Amino acid sequence: MRLEQGGEKNQKTKYDRLCLGLSKEEVAERVASGEPYVIRMLVPQGFTEFQDMVHGKIRFEHDSIDDQVIMKSDGYPTYHLANVVDDYMMRISHVIRGEEWLPSTPKHILLYKMFEIDPPTFAHLPLILNSKGQKLSKRHGDVSVASYRERGYLPQALLNGLALLGWNPPHREDPSVLAEDLNNFLKHEVLTMKDLETQFNLDKVGKSGVKFDEKKLEYLNSMHLRYDFMYFNDEEAKECVKLWRQTMIDSLPSEYHSKVRRIPDQKMLKIMNMMKNRIHFHSDLLNHKYFFEQ
């Protein structure tokens, strides 16, 4: 088929527009007879050009774009049509997604034009890679966000870690921070939601794929866990102790629950101050049950 379409050996095949020349009468007759059919978008000649917030100006020639099926023979829309309609109905202003969707973007922009509506702003983020440089996926043994949470990673640590993948935060361009030793530099990498709200900027996101570092994520988790139990006055200390006590009940076997409840606040405060700097996950408390065995 590639050769019949006058292309190169490795060129992608496209729909040959076999049915494009059918008359309205013939189309109506074949539909009425129950013949299965699909609806395709008719890609015009020319090109589509758009400004991506990460990759800059991007141009796609239309001769490389197939007449995409937008309505299947079962009457259901394909992703491309559903995506455009849903984003329009939801009044989406910015589409932020992985760069593997870049080749689909000209199809989506063409559909917006066909519907005579303005497309949203696009930003295609770099791929997240595993330690072997492969795209992060279940096929290669990588796990879902839910499984990281099940293993004890805090939501704020996951968010922090993901934000740093491909993004260059302000402190990485600060000479005074760059001159610090590694331990102090890493502390600048610990960012709360408020930090991200004020600092994150898509203009500072790179184009190249980035490797996911689970050791870095574990460090961030330990720091966020520590910050959860940080206090600056007696009232905050009481609230931290209350939260710490509940955390221990949630993390330790049931036979320790009554012992945890009986520990006086002052002793619990000492335990908390000692342990919060030593554990990376709440489940690490299982290694320190000796506090409650006397």
C-alpha cells in the first residue's frame, strides 16, 4: 500500500479516500441498506502551525496527516473527536499533556477550526523515563501513582517530585544556592504546594525526557514527613502530638494501639521529635516498636 501511494518503504500508510467521490445519493442508499460506515475528518492541503508553551513554534505539513476516523461504525466517537468536544464543553483554556500527544495536536486543531471555535493553549511536557532511559510504563514494571501511595509516599512528596521532573525551579539558577553543599542544596528542592503555586512556570520546563529518581523521591518524602510535624509554639506542638499519635495507631499493629493511647503527651512529644528525623515512611515506625514494649 505504501508503494501504491507513491511513498517510501517506511512511510506511514494513509486512507486512500476511496469513498470520497461517492455521490450523496449513493451514500444515503448504502447507509439505508445497513452497510457499516465510519466518519472521517477531511484534512485539507497546507499545514498547521501552533505555539507550544514548552516546544515553541511547531509546524505539521498536512500531507503527513491521515484523514482520521472521528466516528466509528458502532456510532461512538473516537478519542480525537471526544477530546475536542469535551475540552470545549468544559471550557478548557490550557491542555497540558505528555509530548507523545504532539503528533495528534494538528488533528485536534483542525477539528477546532472545522467547528469554528478557538483552540486552547497547548503545552507538551517531556517524557518521564525509568532508570534504563525507557518511557515510564507498566509494561516495563513501573508502577502507578496509587501504588506509590500504598507504599507510603505522601501526596505532597509525589507532587513535589513530579514537579521537579523537567522543571528548572528558581533556586537552581541562584548562584548563592548553587555554591552550597549538597545537603543544603537538597533542602531547597523540598517544595510545598504554596511554593509550587508561586514558583512553577511552564516556561522553565525543558524539552528533553527526564529520568525518574526514586531515591530522590524517598528523600523528599522523608522531608515532607518531617515538616508535617514541625511546630513553633505550644499550641502547634499539641496538634502535632495529636497527629503523631494517630499516625502511630494507623501504622502499628493493633496490639500496640492501647499502649500508644496511654503515653503522656510530653513523652509522645519527645518520641516524635526523635523519630520524625529518622524515618522516611510512616511504616518505618514498625522498626521502632521498642518505645511501647515497656
